[in-house]
Amino acid sequence: MAVHPGARGTARPAPPDPRPAARDAPLVLSGANVVLPTGTVEDGRVSVEGTRITGTAPENARVVNVEGHWLVPGFVDLHNHGGGGASFTSGTVDDVLKGIHTHRLHGTTTLVASTVTGDMDFLAQRAGLLSELAEQGDIAGIHFEGPFISPCRKGAHAESLLRDPDPAEVRKLVDAARGQARMVTLATELPGGIDSVRLLAEHGVIAAIGHTDATYEQTAEAIEAGATVATHLFNAMPALGHRSPGPIAALLEDERVTVELINDGTHLHPASLQLAFHHAGAGRVAFITDAMDAAGFGDGRYLLGPLEVEVSEGVARLVEGGSIAGSTLTLDRAFQRAVTIDRLPVEDVVAALSANPARLLGMDDTVGSLEPGKHADLVLLDTDFALKGVMRRGEWVVDPQLG
């Protein structure tokens, strides 16, 4: 097993050299609370050799004492537009890499790059650039959020660039991504919406319902056609009503749907978060950032697509109209808030941040949990659930400086 109980009551090794281990040097992280799919192992161990978690600790492994910490899988973000001052929609390759690195510093070891609404030719061009990074393993694929969304629920998307989800145009973006399209957000009630859902399902691309003005019945029809994700549930869709329940009820009740939640204290009231966990269950929730350029960077003026955004005290809003414009969230903050403020079980939070999105992406054979054979992607947290270390593919991105 990758994780095993430490010997209680025995002398522990002297603190090791705190410098990060080389990629090929076997390493054992010992003494932490280790969160596994089966539960939390106290005083556990995780063994790493090369880029992978191993089932046994090699005899020549360097043992690092991480007692008093939590070890959890690296976070998987399904929905992220940028960070570190860089945009995935408009930045250069170097900008995109900067944004990716910013989120890795906060524990996100697997990331899907999201675009915002733009001209179709421009989005196809961006898909080409981002697909190269996906092929290199820098990102886990591409998410197109827009332009196939409702003008009534456009949020921080340019209305002049919105269009109905014509299957031919949806196919154009999927083809431009060269096999790296992972998800497309659609207002499935629009003309062509249901046919586009079927097209995406046939091509192995997630159809996500979002920025939608759909009724309960229209949403149920889209789910039946193959839609499996709710894009940032509650946001950019009609509120839950007692006579017109709208999309929220349909998305929460169907076991085929994973619901995205932005747990930053701005997008959702804590009661809405609890409602989602209660009705969907911990196995169908995925925490996302929906981050824009300002994540990990700071307040100021930014562009989200063609729209100007003002970030003040960490909250991003459109300069014109004041609509919330993505977030400045990082997933380590979402984790800490979920445990310390929302009082969710640590195991449920780990599922929402790692296992569930990994499974949705079809990557759960390599990421999403601390099991033998998977990538050595892990996050080290202190007793207050503050991030102390990040390892990706067996190398420290954030050196915990232990000892």
C-alpha cells in the first residue's frame, strides 16, 4: 500500500535535510493524516519514487517526518480562466504557463484551461495554442465557456459575441482543439442546444449546462441527451422557485450530474453550499475556482475577454454593470474555507477538490487520490489547513522546508 500506519511509540528518525528531493530519489513522507478514498489514515506514510506513488518504501528512501500535517491529493480544477496576472483566453504561451504555475503554487496540480466568449475564429485559434500545452501535459485540456450561452444570463461575457449553439459551430471548436476539448458550457434551451449536447457526448466531450435561462423541464431534457455538469451551480441561472424550480432542482436531483461550486464566500451563501452537498452528495460536487487573471496577483483593473473588470478586496466585478466576473479564488483557499468555515468533513472536501473532477475528466487512473501507481501529486497542509507544500509529478513546487 502507498499509505501505512507508522510505528507508534518508537523513536522517529532525525529531521532530514529540508532541501527538496530530486525527482528520482525515493522519498517517504511519514506521520501525517493521509486522506485516502477509503478514509483518513492517522500517522500514515506516502512513498514516492520518481514521478509516482509507490506501494512500498524502497530501502534507500529518504524519510521525512511530516507529523502534525495533512497529506491530500493534488487539486484538480475543471474551470479556470487564468491567474498571476495572465489570461488563458488572451495571453501568450508564456502568459498561460505563468497562470498555470500560479495555481500550482496553491495546490492545483491538474488544471483545465477555460476560455471566455469571443469571436469564433479567435476561439479556434486559442484552441490551437492551448491544445499544444495540453499535448505537452501542462494542462489537462480545454473548457469553452461561451459563446453558446444565454444573453439573459451572460454574466461577464460580451453579449454582442454570443450565439446559439449551432452543432456545426460547436464542432468547429471541438475540432480546433485537436482532441483536447474537455468541456463546453451551453445554454441548452437555445436553438441547437440539445443537438449540440448529443454531438459533444458522441465526441467524448463534457456538455455542461450553464449561463442558462432553462426551465426545469428543459434542463431535464438536456441531461437525458447527455449533459453531465452544472457550470458553477446557482450562478448565472434562474433561482430555485417553488412553482418554477428551474435548472437548479433538475441538476441537483439527477445522479448523472456533477455540480461545480465556487466556494469563495462571494459567489455562494454557505446555506447554498450545504444544500448542494445535501442533495447531490459529496460524490457529485466539484469545487472550482472560475479564476481570472487576478487570482494570486492582486486588486486592480483587468480585461476578461473584451470586458473591463475591477478587482477590489479580492472580488472581481465588471466595470460596466457590476456583475461578478469570475473569481480570484485558489483551491487551497477553497479547501480551508470548506473545512474551517463550512465545517465539511475533510474527506468530502478532498473528493470535491480531487477525486470527483479527476473521475469526470477520465483521469482517475493517474490523478485524484494518493494510491500506488498514480502521479505523485500531493498537497501538504498544517493543522489549520493552510498550505505548506505542493508536489507535482514527484517534484516539490512549494518546498515545505521541513526540519
